[in-house]
Amino acid sequence: MEEETDRRCDGCMLPVSTLFYYCSESECHFYLHKHCAELPRVKRHWFRQSPANLDSRSFTYCDLCLRYCSGFFYEIRGLDVCLRCAEVRDVIEFQGHEHLLFYDFKCRERCNGCGADPGPYGAFRCGKCSFTLDFKCLSLPQSVVHKIDQHQLNLTYHDDNDYSKHLHCDICEVKRDRSLWYYCCSICDTSAHPDCILGEFPFLKYGITLSPRYWHTHRHDVQFHRKAEGYPNCLFCGQRCRREIVKCAESTCNYIAHFECSILVETVLNLPIALEKGREREEELGEELGEELRMLGIEQEKLRIKAREKGAKDLPEVEQADSYQMMEPTQEE
């Protein structure tokens, strides 16, 4: 999915193919589906049975599909939810499964689509069998266009082909797990992992500007780019920037880093703060928040380990996180 050829809605970040609005300025590539432009600013949402407030901040992390996203979000009792996830109902019919799926906050079973754990907010599960589906896989596009094949690639839910060569991803050349979902061309027999087709950040808009107030530690605004000319070295890990980057918007500043490294540093430093704020609301939200805090504590430790693996010498800010203690939710007497 190449951002240069795709015209995307700036609300839901999905391709524009039906009725839409667009900016009248020729240099401004802003589009909105008619449906996204007419969304209510406040609505009642089934998740946590709470009011959902529309937010157009343009960039944040969706707490349900666990993706960094551009576009509009709904804020639901402290959670940021992208429009794709906010439109999902608590009971759904899904074409990749024969039974109805029900949302279960306590579900911790691995997703049948990607094989990953669902995260702290549960997943959809079948009441008649062991099928589980997380928000990330639920929001995958059913068909995409990619330079690896001249035809449309369709999301496929199972693979009955035992031929070993067929089970290799045609992008990363790593063997696929035949029990997990993949994209394929039925004409050319091309197949690939969803993450290889979509990229690591499929719902981030090219060129979006991130303020120092959100998600990075640099003093100036930075911009998101898919690649960097000349492959300069990342400020944090020291490796060549061959994938998504953030680059300072000031022409006189040479700040450039992998997007993943920049986010990693910021997340490690701010998770203890998020945990502390959550602890303050623990009595209000009860058992539900206690479980979220436990999962956040585990995630914090994973990120600190990952930061060191990427090269602690090149991530000096991460050392500040060592002064924090990993907090556990308070146990009731």
C-alpha cells in the first residue's frame, strides 16, 4: 500500500472510493468520506457504556487495535479509539467465520488471525467454538493493491496448500504459518504476511506533523516519512534509516530517527507517568482498571528490555526510566 498513489480519508485513513469532501486548495491533500465528515461529536458507545467524544488531533495510538494512527479518534473514558475500531459493534458477523462473535473484555486467548495475544482490553470470541479475533485483525482491509503483484490481493483466512514453496512470504521470504491469515493473488499465486503487505504503520499519513507535546522528545515539530533520502543514521540506534522515520520540520536542525526508536524512547519514559495517573483512578474504575494496570506494567518492562536490545548506549534518555519502579495494582484486603 503506497501512500503516494492512495487517496485516503483523513478521518478513518481508509481509501476514498465513495462520496467524499476535499479541500479546495490545490496543494492541500485533505479528504473526508461523507460518513466521516458527518460523525457525531458525542455519542454513546457500548465499550464501557460511556459517552464517546470525537477528537481530531490527527495522531495518536489506538488502545484497541494497538496501532499508531493518523485521523480522527473517539475518546472513551481515557482510551483513544480510532474510527475503524469505534465503528465496530459488540456483536458482529464476520465473513471469515461461520458463527456470531461477541466482545469479551476478559478474553486472553490468542487471535486466530495473527496468533498474537489480544492485549489488556480483550477480543471478540465465538460462543460455539474456540475462535478468537482481536481488533487489529478485525480492521484489516479485505483487499489491497501492492507493487509485488499486478492484481488485487485478497485477505485469506486459511491455507489448504501443502506445497512448501507456496507457504513462503513473497516479500520477506520467511515461511508463513498456514493457520494464520495472509494476503494472496488467486491468479498469480502470490502470497505474503499482512504486515509485509501493509507495512508496520499502514494508517499513518505521509508527512504528518507531530508536536513536541505528543509522542517524541525533540524540542521542535517532527514529520513522519516512509523513507529518508540517502539512508542517514538514526539518532538513537545508530543504524541506517531504511524504514519509517521522523525528521525535524526545521530546515536548520538535523534531527532524524527511526519512527519506532523515537516512539520507543517516549513510551518508556512516559509509561510510569501513565501508570501513576491510572492508579489515581483505580478506586473509581475498580477491577477493570486493575487488570489494565497489570498489563501496562508488563508492557513497560518489555519496552525497557527492547530499548536496551536496540543499543542502550545510543538511547541515553532511556536510562532515566531506571529510576522508576514497576508498579503493581493495589490488592484489595
